[in-house]
Amino acid sequence: MQRSTPSAHPPSTPDRVADAIGRAILTRRFTVGQRLIEADLTRDLGVSRSTVREAFRILASSGVVELTPHRGAVIRSLTRSDAEGLLGVLEVLTGLSARLAAANIGIGTNAKRFEAAARKLIEAETPAQLERILDERANYYRVMFDIADNAELSRVMPHTRAHLFRAQFHGVMTTADLRAMVAEYRGITAAILEGDPAKAEARARRHIRKTGERTLPRMSAFTLS
């Protein structure tokens, strides 16, 4: 029986606010360089100003926002060095998640859940479907990490910083890039559903490396901090 890590250790309110901001970055409600308005977040999320400020400090410590005098919290842009370092960590942790998910895929309803999470990614063909995969990835990885069922892995994964990376490069992905990503997700998904940990890890790590090859040369398209 799988553990229920989130319910055993529910995140604090500042953590939940930080997560909500991270999701808003992923969906591009908040964009690079935008100032986060404390009063708006207090109203929209129904929390105190002190809670929002603590969430800002959490995001600043993870390199997602910058706290500057007179401007408050501003969503930062990743530099090439930032992105290279992040991708190196994501490669290792995503590979481990895929390995563990493959090892656990036969437990309970894991295979059915993962198939459902993967469907919109691996079946994307039309331009509209391909565009949507950029937003479907977060759910795909969430389910993968859930099936991997390792509390420490989930704890150290830089989810919000990964959201920032995805949002920063959202607008520069070409149709060819998206089709390549679909092929890579098909390979990862097949290996996990086959219950092949070594193959799943290798394919997941290769996907992250290919992500770097697609994005890092385009860093000059951004005004870097």
C-alpha cells in the first residue's frame, strides 16, 4: 500500500501560497520581471500579509523571485548558468523518479493513473494539442513523482524553479521542438508502463538533456538578470 505523504505532512500556509504562485508562473498568469502585489495576493488567496511575505522569502530562497527595495518581490529571469545548473539537477531527480515509478507501476491503480496523465502528452498531433502539452507536463510529472512514492525525492525536487524555467521558454518552442518532446514522452511512458526501471531512467534523463539542447542556445532571447 502506498504511503500518503502529503496528508502526513501537510505544507504550511506560506508553502501553499508559494506553491500557488509557482502554479501561476507555470500558467503564465505571472511573468518574468513582473512585480507581485502583496495586497492582491492577500485578497485572492485569503491569507494575511505576513503569510504572503513569508511565501516571498521562500520563493526568494529558491531563486524564483528577487526581493528588492521599493519594488518588493519580482519574478526573476533565469540566466544561462541558472538554467544549466537547474537542468543538471532535474536530469538526476527526474531520472530517479522515472526509475521508481517504473518499479512501482504494478501497484494498485498506478498504471491506470499514469496512462491517464500521459495520454494528452503522447497522443498530441494537431498544433492545438501540441501547444497544450506545455501545460500538461506539470500534471504528468506530478503523477510520476506520486507513483515514485519517495518523500525525500519530492522534498528536494525544485518544482517551482522548474515551473519558472518552463514558463520562461514557453514562447520559443517550435512545432518541431514540441513533436520531439512528444516522442520523448512516449518513450518514457512506454518504459514506465513496461516496468523497466533502467530504461525509464535513461529515457527520462535523455529527455532533460535534449531539453537543454533545445533551450540553452536561445538564452540570448531574454534579458538576463
